[in-house]
Amino acid sequence: MAAPLLHTRLPGDAATSSSAVKTLGESRTGISNMRALENDFFSSPPRKTVWFGGTVTEVLLKYKKGETNDFELLKNQLLDPDIKRLPWLNRSQTVVEEYLAFLANLVSAQTVFLRPCLSMIASHFVPPRVIIKEGDVDVSDSDDEDDNLPANFDTCHRALQIIARYVPSTPWFLMPILVEKFPFVRKSERTLECYVHNLLRISVYFPTLRHEILELIIEKLLKLDVNASRQDIEDAEETATQTCGGTDSTEGLFNMDEDEETEHETKAGPERLDQMVHPVAECLDILMSLVLSYMKDVCYVDGQVDNGKTKDLYRDLINIFDKLLLSTHASCHVQFFMFYLCSFKLGFAEAFLEHLWKKLQDPSNPAIIRQAAGNYIGSFLARAKFIPLITVRSCLDLLVNWLHIYLNNQDSGTKAFCDVALHGPFYSACQAVFYTFVFRHKQLLSGNLKEGLRYLQSLNFERIVMSQLNPLKICLPSVVNFFAAITNKYQLVFCYTIIERNNRQMLPVIRSTAGGDSVQTCTNPLDTFFPFDPCVLKRSKKFIDPIYQVWEDMSAEELQQFKKPMRKEIVEDEDDDFLKGEVPQNDTVIGITPSSFDAHFRSPSSSVGSPPVLYMQPSPL
């Protein structure tokens, strides 16, 4: 015979009827309460018939009278998936309370039923499916927009907490079930949103699971992210804009219900403004905004950042970042969770930079990880508006000093030649320095121009640029050309002679992925990407934009200062070009988004706020 059933209640639960606070095992239950409970069961559709011929109502009533046989069968049948889906959530409050007590005492009496019960509860973390049949054919299988969904989720979380009070090891058993129950990433946005929301709620009252839950969520977000490139998202948005424009031109020709449709469009307008056209991007945007909201709720208490809570969350997220993000190439948006967290307080941004710096300079790390760390450092310093100038200068000092030390070690070696495979981290650090300089040069020179120039001259860019490792050949042409234009303007270093020489050399070529015999120049030998390029997810942008540094477009006068057309008769003499400071480049200025460095250096027309590039065509030999 099973142990007596005890009813428990979490602190703060609302009181219910007297029958809900009585235990199932009490024999002194009043006849009036028994009749009320019986009426509740039979008035709460639907009724579930168990295999042995009765109903759950009858089984529980028999158990109260001391007849336990059917009750033992009921417990065994919990292992059956069908009985686990007993619709207990949509019944009366009294029945729900009794069922919660039943679950708690079932797992406390025999822990063999813990996993099935936890699995049953986790299965309710997504909206139920509605299947409409026509004969033997399913004609509909859509999400159920149940008004009681939030209340049902609350009840499920209460059930987990009640079970955990009886079985303290519940979190340890729960996590594998949460992983197993995670919906497929191609499920509907609503299904994924509900499940992720409930996982984040679990991490609040089961803090020991927070790291694993966040890792699970970010891993799933990465799968979405790598299947929705920035270029694909922008193309979809541009196509949708053009399509809407074409529709507007014919609007009203055959509009029979114009007033009604206009009213409907007005109501749906704000929602559509935040909606992404690309289906994968829409799902990613919803889940990213959910995670960012969760981070803010965890770290802010009464409008102020709680250092202790933020530090704990930072530890969890930096470990996940190392495990998942740093080794993932060309993810576009998921990494912004670290960007957002670091904006809460400068100390966390500095800790993040120090963490990346240690990765970059540690020779025991794989080269690909060190290069990725360099990409993150450059992109973070360039784009994080909350990083003060003093921190930018400190990071530049560290990076440039490391580059000079690296060159010192290579000068007398046998590997002192341009090779990405041998010197990948070095080139990545060079590019981080160039990229940061391009974005921050105005701040570095603001105030006292003379002092700013003295600081930049102390970095000795000339030695780095003219070294035998030749970083201008390896770094991305967009960054190199703009770095060359700015340093030439302020007479810090003259790069164009080296750029011209590099352009005359044969660069590696790869076959076109489109097939055929066409080939294209490999312009990204480092396989570089900038992880904090502009976010194009509409909901997530609202979190990022206030703390994000966009590229400040240059005025016509500034561009004209960079554009110095050369005479053809001077091209033949490289030494003259260098000595006279001539800038060998065309008059054309081509815009480019630094993240999308394709073979032809062209950015989509929808890219706004990214630095242009002064692209220099190779001179004829």
C-alpha cells in the first residue's frame, strides 16, 4: 500500500476551497466536501478513462475510501504517454490543486515516477496543438491561441517547485528532459518563444540549472543564426519593401472594402513594423529579444545594476561564449548578448576585453581561436559606444606593443615572410588595430590635435606596415585602404607604395561556387568577419542601438581630402609616389559594409552606417 498522500503548498499560493487543502489520505473529509469535489470532477470536461474501465475521478474517490487497487494501476499507467497527457490544466482550481498534491505525493512515495511526471510537465511548456479532422484527413495543425496559456504555465512551474520540495534532486533529473523536449528549431515562432520563456523562468527558481539552460538556448539560437546570414536578411527586407511599393501603386483600383481594410492595417501596423520578412530571422529576433530582456531583468534591481547578480551572469555567459561563440565562424547576431551585458557597467566591458586579449596572446590556444579573439577585440572597440577613449588607448597600446614584440622575434628567424598559416594571430591583431583606428581616429585626435598626433606617432605604425610580414597584403582591403587614407592625411605612415606592390602580385584564387570555369580573387585570406557589425533584427536593435557606435559618414570636403588623383606618368615610378606622397587611386569611392567583404567589395544597398572604402584599382603594368 502506498504511503499516505500529503498535500503541500508553496509560500504565497492563493487559498482555495477547503477540499483543496485537505489531504487525499484523510478519512475525516466531510460528506459535503466530498460531493462538491465529485461535482467538480464531473463538471470539468473532458473526463479521462483509464484502461481498467473507470475514470480518474472514480479512482481517487475509491482511494479515499481505502480501495487502493485501482490507484496502484493508475500510478503504473503514468508511464504511458497517453495518460501523462491527461488534460488536468484546464479543469477547475480545486481539481488542479488536488492533482498537484497527487503528483507531489506520487513522486515522494515512489521516485521511479519522477521522470515521467517531469516529462509530462515539460510537455506543457509549449502551446497545445489543435488538429481539425475532415473524415480521416487532418486539415489543420496550428498553434492553439489559448487565453489560459499564461495561467497554465504558472501552474506547471508550481508543479515543478512542489515536486522539488519533496525530491531535492529534481533539477538534476529535469535538465536532460528539458534538452529532450526542446522543440525543433524549424517549429513555429510561438512554440519556440513559449518554450524558451519557460526555460528562463526555470533558471530563476532553479539557479543551479541556469548555466546549462542558457547554454542550451544559445546553442539553439546559433543554429538559427548561421542559417540566416545578414545578406539574406537584408535581401528579403529589400524585396519585401519593393513588393509593398508595387502593391501600393495599384491600391484602390478594386478595393471594395477600403474603410474596413484601412482600419485593419492601422491596427496591425505597429506589429508589422517589428516583423522580419525572413522567417528564420523572425524567429531569431523574437528569441534574442527574449534573452536580452531576461538579462536586463536579472541584472537590474530597482533600476540599478546589481553587481553581484551581474557578475554571476557574466561568469555563466563568458563560459558559454568560449564554448560556443568563439569557435563559430560568421555568426551575425547571437554574440550581441555579450555586447549588451558589457554595457551594464564598464568593469564588465574591460573584463571581456581582457579575456579576449589573453586568448589572443596565448600561444597554447589554436590559431583559429586566437584569430577569432582578435576579430572580437577590434569589432568591440570600434562599435561599443560605452567604451571610453582611455580604454581604447590602453587596448591599442597592448595590441601594438605585442605586434612590435612579435616582429622582434621574427626579424632574425626563418619564418619572417608573409604567410597566413604561420602568422594568422599577428595579422588578426593588425587588423584589429587598423579597424579600431579607422573608427576611433577622430576621438583620438579630438581636443589637443598635437598631443593626439604625438600619441599616434608613438605607436610606430610604419614599422608594422613595412615589416616583411606585410600585413597590408593579408588584412581586408576595405580596412587597409581606409587605414591608408587616414594615416596618409595625418602623415603617420604612407601605405600606398606597399598597396600598389601587393596589387601587382598574383593573389590566391578560388573557383566560383556557382560552377563553371569562372574564378575570383580571394580577398579575405584571413577568413575574417567582424562579429559586432550592425544588427539587422528589428526587435533586438532596440536593445543595441542606444549603446552602438555607427559609422559616421564623412563630409564631401573630408572625402575630397582623401581623394588625390594621380597622373599616369607618375605611376611607373614607385619611389616617386612614395617620396612625393601621391595617393595612387581612382576618383571613385565605393561604399562597403565591413562585414560583407565579397570578392567585388560591394555592399547591399540597405546597408546603412558602415564605413565607405576608398577602393584602389590596380595600376596597369
